[in-house]
Amino acid sequence: EVLFGNLDELCCVTYAFCKEFLNVILQYVNTSTEVNPTDILVRLFQKWCNRDSRCKKLQLTDLLVSPVQHIMRVPLILKDIEIRTDGLFEKESITAIIESEENSLRELDDKMKWLKNFERLLEIQRNIVWPSVFDLDPKVFIPEFLKAPLSKQPCERLIVSPRRQIIIEGPLHILDSGKPIEMYVILFDDMLIITRRKKGLHKKQSSLTEKWASTCSRGSSFTSSHEGLFKYVVYKQPLSLDRFYIHDVLPGSEGTATNLKNVFVLVCLNRFQQVVTLHTFQSSTESSKVTWLSKLRDTADKWKRTLQNTVFRNQQRLSSGSVSTAASFRDNSSTTHTISTR
């Protein structure tokens, strides 16, 4: 009685299993000439397990531990072994292995961050719309022979670059026309793009980065969960990070006088330091405004330092080289003139 107290339940389970098994066999026979019993049993067992409420509608692949999760646990296991090791030589060896594993994990984490960022860049470039010169300035006169070449912008493939990073992206209201208009602003490490976001076709996303259980998404300020559903129409032109100044509208006298909350202004200049336009942005909350200002200032400072260490330094070398060449040429010419006079 103790052994077979649940005989009725066992019979019901066996009957349900056999019934489902026969149905699967019949379906498989109708679609294939060869029957693999092991394959049928595995499929049937998976289907039966998925019905269990404890699975919470998850598939078998969702419940299995991925190889990446195994890698993340290796340093923890090694540290546990190190605690229980008495020999000095063995401890030093285990410490070296732990350092090597942690370096490998950091490199892998950086690669996954880069991959996630690059996938997002590809997604933005696929969905971005660059207005033609006709749309930007409808009143401009364009000769007939230039209308076809100028119907498209040459910067359609500007976004994707292996070294470009997305710093932060999100909705902001712009007050250029006096009333707030919602824009979607994307801050890269070298430029700022203001776009109008419109619904587009859904893009299937890669699962490579979605399964990476690391801290990649904590430090980054961009998400790609539903962004493939949208198109991005560029508003005016991209802003280089060294071509604008940031003015924070404080909540005291300035904000009260203009009745503006959570507002900051970008004063844009050209290469001749002429003010050409300005953009007034309004965020939804004060914390969001602080985040945007912090990211803008830090990224702009880094970009200016990069230009100083690369482009401007090369220009200084070229200019100094040309000056020295001109000076030596003048010296040589004066020497030649003196000799000829003698």
C-alpha cells in the first residue's frame, strides 16, 4: 500500500504520456519517411516538461546554463580553492591564474560592450533618414542639372564606425520654434545628432549581446529593446562637440524670468567662431537634465583633448615645418646672393 499508494496517478500520467507519444509518432510518420525514436522521445519529453507550471512558460534553452555563465563563475571557484590551500607555492600559482582569468573576463566584457555598441550603430544607420537640401531649405535655388545629384545626402553611411561610441540617447524637447517639440537626441563621442523619431518597420535584433550577463548595460545610457521600431529623421545638421558652448539655465533668476524648467541651451559656432544658431532643450526632470549636461560636458572635453593631441598637433608640426623650410630657403638664397655679389 505504501509503494503503490499513488497507482491511480501513475496510470493517468502513463496514459497521457502514451497518448501524446502516439500522436507525435503519427505526425512524424506523415512528414518523414524515417522515424528516429530518440528524437521523438526528446521532443515529447520537452513538450511535456514545458507544461509544468514550475517552468513558467520557459523553454529548455532558457533554463540551461550558458557557457558564458560558467566562465563568470571560474574566478569565484578559484578564490574558494585559494582560501582552502595551505602551500605558499600553490597559493601563488592560484593567484596568478585568478588574475589571468579576471583579465580575460575584462577583455571579453569590453568586446561584448563594443559589439553591443556596434549593433546599435548599425541599427541607427539603417533607420536614420537624412533630409535632402530641398527639405532643409525649400527656398534655395538649385540649378536643374544639380537636382538629381543633390537629391540624396552623401553622409548616409556616416554613423557606423568601429571607433565611434554612443554615450547617451533619449528624448528631449526642443524649443527652437517657441513651443516644445519632442526630439530624439543621440550623443556620440564626437558629435551630437538631433532627430525626429517616427515609427518604422520592426528589425530583428541579434541575441549575441542579449545573453551576455554582465555589467555592460549598467554603465551605458542607451537601450535597444524597441528602438528598431523607429525611423530617425535628422533635424538640421549634426553638431561637432567642439563647435558649441553649453549654457545651463539655472532654476533661480534665469529660469524664473523666462518661466522655463529643466532647460539648457547649446550655442553653436562655425570654425570662424561665428554664432550661427542655438538650440534650447528641455528635459522631463531635473535629474535627467543633470545627466545630459554631465555627459555633454565630459564628452565635449574628451573630444577637444583628442583634437588637440591629434589634428591640431599635426597641423602645428606641418606649419612649423613649412616655416623652417621657408627660413632655410631664405638663408640659402641670401647666401647665394652674397656669393654672387662677391
